[in-house]
Amino acid sequence: MITVNHARCLRCGKCIGDCVVKVLNSDKEGFPQLPEELAAFCLNCQHCLAICPAGALTCNGVSPESCSVPGPLPDPENMLNLIRMRRSCRQYKDENIAPEIMEKLKSSLAWTPTGCNDRGLVFRIIENKDDMLFFRKETSRMLKFLIRTGIMFLLYPRIKRFLKEILNGEDVIYRNAPHMIIAAVSDKAPCKEADPWIALTQFDLFAQSLGIGTCWCGFAGYALKASRKMRKRLELPPSYKIGAVMLFGNPAVSYARAANPENFNMR
């Protein structure tokens, strides 16, 4: 439902022009309106609310006063430097990140873009390093079983390189990271393949800006999908599947320079 404060409205038409699904139009007096027969097609993307210069629109109970206003943005060179210096972190300090940093990371997920503004993603964050022990132990147990039965060599022949480390109980999957974030998506989501990856890419860059190390972990995704016990621990809603997994925590290493991707190719 979209309501318009006529006392504030400038009748400039910006909200109508920026409506993604073209469900807004003008009434006889030139004020924007959402006809009842088109209300079901509204995506609740809040573009009309965001673009209104006078703050005259309220969308599904969200008022202009409850929204953030534009603040300083990183300049292009600083943003490029963040992208250049971003590295996958595989060495972490054995500690939880500060609670205030964790809250910032969690709150940033509210602005995750999704296809068709589906907003159906579900996130699970392992916030305590001690809780990660459960996933390490279960994954190690599963890996050792697959190795003993020979199944692992069929699934991933290159596992032979890490055979000694796995059998010795080394954490070759989670890299001793204190935290992990899982993005899960519904089977019915219109962009279910892309949404989790977009979400964690955005999370990744924000985490890096806070000095937090991150690492994409496809093997963790496979392990979680294969283990009913670990999936149960995540308490995902029915019909939701794990889309992407990322490790994160305070890094135990720092990098003196960016890498130089010489093989970069663009036409």
C-alpha cells in the first residue's frame, strides 16, 4: 500500500517515472496514486519513496522519516583501492570479532539486492568461534568416511594432495575461521542462482572495509548440503537450499601490496 501526503507532494512526477513496474499514475489533480487493481503488482522496491524530494510517500508502513538520507560515499580511487586490496583470507586469529563489528555486518544484509526485489534470502551466521567446532568436527568425520570408502577420490581426485592433513585432523575446509555466513534461497525465488552470490559479494566488500578477512568456501557449501545433521543445525525454512558460504574473522596476516592480475582480458 502506498499513501501520499498531499500537503507535501510537489506533483513533480518523479515517483511515477521511476516506478519499476509502472503501477503508479496520476489522479485528476496530478497527485501520484496506486490504483487498487494494480496494487498486487507492486514490488515494494520503495523507489518511489526513495526518489521523492519532498518525502511525501509512505510505502507499506515505511515512512520517509524512517529512512537514511544520502551520506558521504567513498571516492572512486578509495573504492578501487578496496577492490584491488581485497584478498581471500585463510589465516585467522583465534578470537571472535568485536560485537559492534558483527552487528554492523549483520545490519548491512538488510540492503542486499535481490532479483525482482524478491527479498527471500535467509542468512545464517555462526557468531561464536566455539560454535564453529560443531561444523569442523562433522565435516572432518564426513571427509574421513568418504576417504575410507574411496568415494572421495571419485568425487574429487585432487584430495590426495590434502590426504595427510585431513587424516591428521587439520581444518582444510574452514581454515580455522571463527565465523561463517550462509546464504540460503527458496526454490521459488526468481533469481535463486544469482541472489546468494550477489549478497555475499556485497557482504565481502563491506567486511573488508572494516578490516575483516573473508574467504569464499565452496567446499563448506558442499559439506553442508551433504550433511543432514549440519543442515538441521542451521534451521533453514522448508524448501530453502544453501546457495553460498563465506568464512570470515579477524585476519592473522596482512598484505603489503595488491596482486597484479596480468592475465586479465577484456574486450
